Amino acid sequence: MTKQLNHSNIEHKFNYHEENGRIETIRDGLRKASLCPSMELLAVITNANRLIALRNTGQKIWDVGFEGLKATALCWHQDGHLLVVGFENGELKFVDSSTGHVVEQRPASRDIPITMITWTVEDSSDFFNQPDFTFDPISYMPLLGTLPSSSKGERIFSSKAIAEFFKPSNSEHSRSQKIELLSVLDEEGIRQINMFSSYKIGEGDSLYSALNMKLPKSYHICKQMAYHVLNCSDQGYSSLQTLYMPLLENGLRNIVDIATMSTKMQLFVRYIEETVDAMYEEFDNIVKAENSLRNSFTQIFEKQKNNTFSPELELYQFIMNGIPTPILKEWLTERVGDRIIKNWEKLIVNACRSLSTFCQEFILPASERLGILLNLIRGKAIWGVMKGDSLLDPKLIDNCMSSLSSLQALSFTFLSSLQKENTQMKRYVGWLNYAMREFVSTEPATIPPQEIIDHIQDTVRYIRNSLMHSQLTSYFVANRKPEEAKESTSCNSTFQNVVSALRISFDVIFSYPSLACRSQWIKTASIRLLQGNDWLVSACLFESKPETPIQKSVYFKKNHPDMYILLCALQNGQMLPSSCCHFQLDAPYFLQADQINAVSTNVLEAKVFPCNTLIILAECQNQTFMCEVSIDKIPFIPIDKSIYEMGNLPEYMSTVPIIPLRDAVWTHVFGDDFSPSRFDYIEQDTAASYGIVYSEQTQKHRWFKI
């Protein structure tokens, strides 16, 4: 028994992009392609393992290579400002879409190739308008400064635009904020689900975790992110599986609250890390200047191996009798001819000033903000423990506060040491200028100025410390010798060690909610749909009634004529099949041919879109065509509940009668010069929707509009 759908004579809507009628070519070949949801931009991953961003005119914006890493997945953020790339080793990289620079990267939790990435944005106005949530204590504090750019590596916070990260949100902005849910899938299931692109609310590494779904083919979120629906391949069947986390529905406000503060704290920690990196670079300038002094003494001292050398004695004798010893005389002679002394002085003075600025205006203010947020989140954690639904352990937060206190204490002692070192350095430079004038003068002064006499000990101490190591060295380089540790007057902890401990302690509290959330995942449904695990899937969620999502999925095999459309309804936390349709495209009708020798039409790709349409790319006898079908006009056969409860759905689906499909909104037949094998399409409400068709074999692509 077969039915037939008649063609509705509607005007052809498919057009190539009016600004670019050319067929563009990617020389390295196309592996993955993705359209930007907000702008007419295209991102492609080539066979040469490069990520390229292109305009609809074919202009290349940037080209980035990933050496030693094979990219396997690609996804745009909804507003188009970021791209996330997944790799074969499970690693993630976040790329700024305007520059191509990697702004963040996440190590893999397990060495499994990433197969799919989804980035969903949900409205959160009901939660952001709560009084206790809109109160932001750090909004009354001055904005943090932007870090200078560096030749050693680009920093995220080196641009003034990045200061928007720390800008307090006004009420209008709060009402328009969204909750972002970034989900990463690999060959075992969902690897991680992140809130706000950075806050983990679930991660599954265990083979027994509910998040391991066996080769997910597509992934969807519905009902305020409380239900997670996956179409998977499992043991020779294509199956529909549903995950449910009660906390995402019942405790969403708690998650959003903690996620917001956690995201801010992570940004502050990273801001401190980049500030410390900049401080290390400035310390390198001090080391270079001290090396100049040390080398000049070392070269002369090596010539006087039989003579003992004491900076204190050398300087004391020179000040008392005005006659330098041979070692000091030779060193001063070299200093007299040293024309870079002003450059050297400028280098070290500027470095000390930058170190003081970084510490006073960057690290300490960011630490203060972190302390405020930690106290707030600690109060929420204690209150959550009392209610029994806490996502955080107060003891872990105490460890973070301890690490933060260590950083603040180190910063204050460093500023004290820096001020003392800076004072001694200035007195040393003053003495050096005086000594060189005296040495070349025909009438040296019999009595040194009182300022030189008063500060001679600081001068000697600075030379000795510079010859051995600066007083600041212990803050940047760990002491290796016990005698150095005894002589050091500063703290033995370096900035790098303290910040590393801070990062580790914060990582612990950020991952702790992941463990709490992961334990709450519930697998509410696992229904086998079709025989064979090679079915490709495209699906969308539709709101047929308030709070009643309907999932419409199209199942197809590449280079195979059969297609299924399945409707699933959300019932008691499970996405259950309610009706289906089995059809094939009528190739002679679409290609306007009388008969094509009864050859079947092979589907290359099919996708469902929110406007309740299905777009299909197919081929028949070396002719490639694309068509749009309205799902509303497709007849569906109801599925009895007992069929899938008894596990007989795969057998039942194979008996559903095939419908020859002719009812298309439009059809476009491609010429011999371009036969695409894939397509991507973006549906927009305010502007004309657009897409690309491309060939993986010939590396060609072309833009179109509907």
C-alpha cells in the first residue's frame, strides 16, 4: 500500500547569493564547515588541519593552523563572537572569530575524539530579575586595568575591549542576559556540559555514567535545560535516549547564581595569572640590568684571582681616602667609558615601576574582588548545606580563601621589598655618578657629600645583592641553596607557586559542582527506533503547546533512498515517539523527467529546521538537486504506546508503508559544473535566511539564500 503526495506549485525560492555568483574553492579540501548564526560568515576545517574564516564574498578573514592536532568538531557561539573547535585527543580550543586567536583552551578529560559540540542559549530573565541576584557588590568598585600587550605571547586582558568582562551589569543588561549551555560529545557520550561557556555543571568519565550514551548522532535540550535528548547508535540499532537532571529544572536559579559568580572568579584568577606572567617579564629586565653589573665585576675579578675581593672594603677605602683599589679602579674606568649607564638605569627604574603598578593596581584589586565573591558564595554554600541542596562544600571555599590570603600577603611583602630595593638602587646610582666624577676629576673632593656617607651601607648592600642575587629574586625564582634561603629576607614562596596553588584550589571548587550534578543525571528513556546504527539524524524541538516540546527528527542513510520522520512528545520527563512517516523522493518529478528507469533517489543530506521545514540534498543518475518540504503536509501514522514498550518499534518501523514524496516548496537542480555533497543553512527571523552548499570531493562551495 502506497500513498502519493502531489506537488504544490509554489514559486521557486532558491537563489545564489547576489553578491557572489562564483564557485569558491578551498585548496586544502573541506573536512568540516559551519555557518555563523548571526553574520554571513563561514568557518571551515580543511584536510590540511587549518581553521579558516570566510565572508560571503569569498574573502578570507584569517587562517589558523593546529600543529599536531586533528580537528574533528566545530561550533559557533550564537552571537558569532567565538568558535569552539574539538580535536581527536578530546581537547577544546575557543577561537576569537574576529582575529582567529585562541582565547581559551581546555585539556581533555579523556583521550577520545570529540564528535559533536552544541552551544545552546536559553532565556534567563526570570532568574536574573531576582533581587538577591541583581545585587553585585563589586559593581561599586573601580574597573580593573588592562594589561599591556606582550611580545612573548598575546594576553586576553591586553585590550581595552576586554575590560567589558569586568564591567558591572546594569538592570537593562541583566534583563536581557542569557544562560549558555555548552555540551561536548565524544564517541562514548556527553563529555561535559558547561554553563556560561566556562562553568561545568556535569561531566562523565566513568563507563557506567548515565552520560555515556554510545555514539550520539544528535543532541537537543528542551524545557529550560531540564531534559537532554540524544539520538544514538547502540548495539546495531538507532535509539532515542533521554537524560533528565531535576536540579536543572528545580534548582536552576541556584545554578545560575553560583555559575555567574564562579565565572567571574575564574576570570579574576586568569587575570591574576596573566598579571603575574607580565611581572615575570619585567623581572627579566631587572635581571638583564643586574647581569650587566655582575658581568663587569666578574670579568675584572677573574684577572685578580690571587686577591680577595670585598665590596664593603673596596668602597669604604675609596670613600675614606679617595684612592680606589686596583679592582675598583679598573671597574670605574670601564664605567666611565660606559655610555649606556643611563639606558641601564632607565631600564631598571621602569621595570620596578611596572612591578609596583602590577601589584598595586592589578593583583591586589583583583584579589579583593575575589575575596568578596568567595565570601558571598561561602554564605550560599552554608545555606545550601542547611537546606540539603548545596552545590558547594564550604571547606573547599575555605581552602580558596587561604590560597588567596597567601597571595595577598606575598604581594604586600613584595611591595615592601620592592620599595627598599628601589631606594637602594637609586642610592647606588647616585654613588656611581659621584664616584665616576671623582675619578676623572683633576681635583677630587677630600670629603664625600654627607648624602653619600649616610647611604654608603645601602650602596654596598645593593652591589652585594646584585652580585649574588636581587632581593626580589626569591619572589620569582625558588631558592635552590640553603644558604641563599637563610640570607633571603623575603618570603620563600614565589608568585608562580602561589598563583598555581590559587588556580588549583579554585579548580577544585569549580569541579565540585560537576560531581554533584553528575550524580543527579537520570536516564529516563532508551528506546530503539530503527534497525542499523548507520542512520544519520537531524532534529529540532518545537513548542506545540506551552511547556510541551515536540521533537521532529529525520533519519536517513547517505546514498540510500529511504527516509523516516519521527515525532516525539515529552511525557513525564521522557521524550517518547508518537507518530512516524516513511517516504522516498520521486526523482522523475523533481527532475522534470518522464522516467528515469526506475532508479531510486539517494539522499546525501537532510536537515530539519524550526520553521517546520525539511531541506533535502539528493542525487539521481549523476544529477544533484535540493528541495524544501513542509513537514505539515506530510501524513504521519500514530505509534501505539505498547509497540515501543514491548521493544518492537524497529520491526514496526520497517513495515510502515513508503510514501513517494512530491510535495516540495521549491526544487533546485545543480549544473554539471558543481555537484555538492553537503550543505549548511541558517534560518533567521529578521533577515533573509542563507546557507552554503559544498563538495567534499572537489573542495568547492557556493552561497545561497532562501
